[in-house]
Amino acid sequence: MNTAPKTYAIRVDGHLDDHWSAWLGELDVTRNDDGTTTITALIADQAQLHGVLAGLRDIGAVITELRATDAPASAAKPSQTLTCPLP
């Protein structure tokens, strides 16, 4: 069993407002030109991944894509990226 943290990219419909960024935790939030938002996070385990997904469900976000990536979470830094600290 691999217990190393893994980076996930989660794409949702629409642009998330700034006030949701802090609520979701320490995640990189990128507003894409196509009207979607990509959330990139280094996830320690499945429990943390489920927590992030539950948070997105709770705010009514529609998840369109979920994928594990080889890139570190901090690598996604386009001009509209927000870094969100844990509350």
C-alpha cells in the first residue's frame, strides 16, 4: 500500500467565488478561461480526498473531472490562481 501523499486536480463547473476558497482549505484554485475552476491539492489519504469532495458537494459544485497528477500542487500557478490557507 502506497501511503505517500498524491496531488489531485478536481475540475468543477463555473468559477468559484473567493469566499469559498478559504472555506475549502489549503488548496490551489484556478479559474479557467472555459468557465470552469480547477482545484489542485496535495492529498494525504482517501479520508482527506473524501473531505475535499464533501466540501465541494456542500457548496453545490458540480464536479466534471477528478484525476491524480504527477505535478506538485504548487506547480499550478497561472495568473488567476488563488492559494487558500487552512481556516
